[in-house]
Amino acid sequence: MSTPSTPTRRDVVGDAALRLLAERGMRGLTHRAVDESAGLPPGSTSNVARTRAALLELAVLRAAEGDTAAMPAGVPPDPAAGADALVEPLAGLLHDFLTHRRTLLLARYELALEATRRPELRAVYDRSGRAFADPLRAFLTAAGSPDPERHTRSLIAWLDGMLFSSTAGTYASQPLGREELAADVRDLLTGMLRP
């Protein structure tokens, strides 16, 4: 049985930054606030991320690590099984984020908006997103998508939209359950992969 690894100082700082972004927004993210939130001695965050830009980059990378860790094992599943092979893993992923990873979602929205104003952060944000897009593209390609690039873009946009709508948008007060999410994912994938 493996034991979880001890978080590094970088991980502790990154996690505290994400919590602060979710709780206080972009203005609440300071080096001092991260030190306090993480229970670290003053100046610790500056030793990990000297500038605000470095702290934001660390938060983006830590959010991407959280996304990757949330992905179900075996995704993408066997593409020979068709669209159904991806329905449950994606519905489970959505449900997990909506029920257990809301803080990460809120922090990600803060970072996404900040990336629209900071080209250097945009580059990091976009690069980190490929860790999620590449496995989906591979699955859709192997499953017979006639246009895997477009379908990957559409699937990710739909997933992002569903998460936003259920976290901060129109349906935030009535997020969908796992069965409803699975039905929606099935409809979307069936339409994409229909022969």
C-alpha cells in the first residue's frame, strides 16, 4: 500500500493561493495572505514565488495538477467501446468537481479572467489545459470522430460551460446530479460520434 507523499512547500503555497482566490478573489491574493493562509512564516511565499506573476503562474500550474488528479483512472477508456466508454468517467468527473472541488473551480475562474489581461499567464494557462485536452482528443480520434480537433474543442467548451453554469451561473442554485450529467454527456457524445 502506497502512502501519500508529503506536500512540498510549493504545493502548500499553491494550494493556499487557490483557496484565497476562491474565497477573496484576485485582490485577496497577496504573498502575506498566502503565508497566513498556509500557516507559514512570513516571507515563505516570496521564497517560492518571488513576484505576483510567479505566484499566479504557480496557482495556474497547481490548478492544472488538481484537474489531472481528478481525472478518473483509465481516461481515455477503450475507444472501441464507443461513446458509452466515456460517458460515466466524464459524468463522474463533472459531479466530483461540482460536489468536492468547488474551490478549485472558483479559483480557476479567477485565473482565467486574469489570464485575459496577462499574456504571460495566458500562455501558462493554455499550456496547462492541454493535459486535459490531449487525452480527450486521442479518445475521440480512436472512437471515429470525423473531426477530432473540433469535437475536442466543443466537448471541452461544453464541460467548461456546464461547470461554470452549475457553480457560478444560471444553475448554481440547482446543480445537476450525476445521472442528469451522464444523460447530457451521452447525448453530446452520441451526436459527435454518430456514423
